[in-house]
Amino acid sequence: MTILAIALILAVFHRPIGVGFGRLLYPFPYREFVEKHAERHGLDPLLVAAVIREESGFDPRARSGVGARGLMQLMPRTAEWAAPKAGVRSFALEDLDDPETNIRMGCWYLAYLSRQFDGELPLMLAAYNGGEGNVARWRKARGHETEELLTAAFPETRRYVKRGLNTYRNYRFLYRDWARGIGGGAWND
């Protein structure tokens, strides 16, 4: 947290140094794949980058303790369900290790969650981490108010949503000049 505070102070007083330093902490590898598949699904590429950073730290061979795989940490069952919908033919679990395939399917799934939860980013992130069914159940139990709903979420999911929103905010700050060149910056203002 101290490093980020220093980066933000530098950004205020000397933007090029601060942004350069911040981009070391918040890199954007696989940008070409992220842009391509985020645009295809109407997603902000910086949101996708934030999800990838939180999920795998940009490690295409990342594995979670519960079996999620790849850059966007897709569960095998979710990936098998999403593959044909995302246009991935002849899907095999090993395909989740391929950065473009993983990003392609992860973007499709994020867009699907956006539709399910009316584009409410906290709910999308909660569903990405805690499961769509759980968020629907929490919504039924606690109502549609996001803050109230998240009180019913798993502690890990609450932390994930908070980290995800902060990471997304940081990506938007650090890459805002770059992002204005894509789509006129409509999704980044």
C-alpha cells in the first residue's frame, strides 16, 4: 500500500514518473487479446485487465486450490459450459492454459454476468468470484441493494470485490490516456 501511495504522490507532482512506476505495479500484458475480446463483448479492457491481475497475476498457468485455471481462473465446469457460447470449438481443459482462449472465454463470461446483473460491477465481480447462483441467492435474501447484498457474501468474495474495484480504479487512472484512444474513451470517462 505504501508503494501505491508513493506512486500516486509522484503522479500528482510528476505524472510521467508516477504513471510509469504505477504501470510496473499494474502491468497490462496480453493487451492485444484483451482488447480484441473485451471489445467483442462490450467490456472495458481495463476491467478485464483488473480481473486478470486479481485472478492470476497474469500467470497463464495459474491454478487455484479449487481447480480454476489460467489467466482468468475459469473453473473447468464453467469453461466447458461457456466454450461453445464463446465460439471455442473442440474445447479441452488444456485450452485454458492458452492466453487467448482463456481471455476469450473469460470475456464472454464477464459479459454474461454483466447481463445477468444489469451491469452492476460489484455484483459481476461477486458472481465471478463467488458464483452466479450464490449472488442470486444473496440477492433474494437481502434485496437488490448492493451493499446489503454483499453483507451476505462469503468473506473472501467481499474482499475480492473490494480489491477488484480498487484494481480497476488503478487501471483506469494509470491507463486513462491510452484508453481514450480506444472507442473515444466513452467507457473510460
